[in-house]
Amino acid sequence: MKTPAATPNGDASARPADEEEFELPEPTTMAGRIAEAARGPARKVRNFALVLLAAMIASAPLFYLAGSTAAEGYKALFQGSLGSQYSVGETLVEAIPLFLSGLAVALAFQGGLFNIGVEGQLLVGGLVAGALGTKLNQPAGVHLVICIAGAMVAGALWALIPALLKARRGVHEVITTIMMNYIAFALSRFLVKPDGLLVSQTQPSATELVKPTAELPVILGGTRLHAGLYIAILAGIATWYLLFRTPLGFRIRVVGRNPVAGTFHGFSSSRIIVQTMLISGALGGLAGAVEVLGVFHRYYDAFSPGYGFDAIAVALLGSLNPVGVAVSALFFGILRAGSVALQAVAGVSRDMISVFSALVVAFAAAVPLVDRLLARRKRGPAVVDEGPRVDEPLEEASVE
């Protein structure tokens, strides 16, 4: 049996069992190249700063087109999101679902999967949490746990169909997860329409209020900040531990970087695909449950303003690492919370936030390409041994 390779801090026992056998293979997938481009804390910080700076510079001309200036717009944005205790609370309220959704996208990316269906998984999770919170009669604590667990199961099951189609038939997950999004939109509208199964008697396009035993309590007076913040922190720690301290997480990262290498070393790509999508879907469902039980206290039709889609930008800006995703989610929470002041004070449409998200995705996706070009320039042109020239006489071999 091989001796476990020591980790950078000298602790060999902290490395997952599978990682003792070999290091991560060379990346051959887009997700693998993104993760490779951000290996190491210094690279993560560099990529985060450069992508953010590039997006801010690229969006600056849009402020002038809207009749304002970039300085005035960003000043209004940050004052509206960090200028008071209530503003800070709103920033964290916006960051919680972005962080949980970003974890779902990042984990799928680590497994080489583009889970574009987090928005649908979030909606289904919120719908199940709202229904359980309304219909069940359970003691405090137990009721909340049932609602959250039910939402996570619903999100995982919603991701199971794309996972099976990918694992068994090779159907690309981008297509199937987008289709599942639209099914989730239609299902939620159907269940809370005027004569729907779950519609409230007093509130159209919504369920009844969840019972107090299912609510997430407010943790900061004078704001809407709720205990979902603690759940998000625990989910982030659990996701980090899963990815970087367990054999399953190591297998997910290997298959995500190089499926051929994973198969060569005995990892079942089909099994890893299903496991990764189930965990990713569960995180998406958790995001929906936290939003319904902590903010609205009932399910609204299309209650999400696009958290699942913004989560793609959050995950990419965070370099697919839970710690980076947390910082990225906080930044996007600042953007969302400050968008009202951006429009009211600077006169710039709130849609600027969507434009900024798109720019972040574009620049973050370009990071691996830029790294490869820079590495190629450092190495210089490849030297090829062309052998003897045609016009040069060959030396006769000596015969003994």
C-alpha cells in the first residue's frame, strides 16, 4: 500500500483516501479549466479582483448613457446597501439565497456539470416548504426541520431527471435543466392559480401563510434578517468539507476535471453525475425553503427574481469554491440591495444589475483562456527537432 502523500501543511491523514493514490488529473473540461485557473488562494483573489474590475469598467459607459456617471451610480449603490443597519440587513437577506444557489451551481461545476436548473429547483423547494408549512401541524423546531428537509428532497428529485438522462443517455444537462425550469414555472403557476390546489383564500397567486412553528425567526431587530443566515453558513461549511475533505468530493472533482482519467482510475462517471446533481439540487431546494420560510412566510408564484440564474455569475466569480462563493454572494447582495437607491438617486435602471451579472459571467469564463495564453507566451514557441536537412549528406555508418 502506498504511503499517503502529505498535504501542504504536512498532515497526510487530512487527505481523502482516494487522493492518496494520485493527484488531480490535467483538466479537459470547461469546468475543470475554470477550477484549475483558480487553484491557490493567490489566484482566487487575483481572479476575483480582475473580473470585478473588468466588469465595473465595462459597465461604466452604461451609466453615462443613462444620464448619470459611474462614480455617482456606484456611490448610490453602496450607500443603499451598506449605509444603515437596515441596509446591511437587506444586503444579507439578498445574499443568503444567492449564496445557497451559488453553492449548488459551484458544486455541479466541480463535477463537470452545468446545472442551469437551479432556478427551477429553488422554486420547487420553496413550493414544497410553503405547502408543508401551511398544511402540517407540528411542534416548533420539528415543523421547521420537516419543511427544510422536504424542500431539499424536492430540489434533489427535480435534479434527478436531468442527472439520469445525462448518466444513462448522454443528454446534455444544459438542455434538460432548462426544460425542467419551465416545467417548474408552469407547475407553480398551476398550483397557486385562482382555483389552484394550494392557492390562498385571501392572497392571489400564493399559498396561505405558513404556521409560526415553520417560520425562520428574525435575528436582527429592525430588519428582515432571519436565521437562514446560520443555515447558509452551515451549508457552506458542509459543502467545503464535502468537496475538499471527503473521498466523494475528491471523486467529484476528478470526474469533473477529466472524466477519462476518473474512469481509468475506477470511478463510475454515471454514479458521480447522479450524486453530484442530487446534492446540487438539494442545495437549490434549500435556497427556496430559506427564502419562503424566512422572508415571505408563504409561497408566491415566481417569488424568486432570478436567484438561480444569478447564481451562475456568483459561482464563477467565486472560482467555484465555497469561500469565494460566499464573498461573491455578498457582493451581489450589495448590488441587489442597492439597486433601489441606484434607480432613485442616480436615475439608473435596476436592470443594470442584470447587465453587470452578464459581464461577470463573460469575464469569468474568459479567465482560463487568458491564463493559457499567458502560460504559452512564457514558455515561448515550441522547439521541434526536424532531423537532418535534405541537402545535408548523411554520414555513413561505420562497419566493424
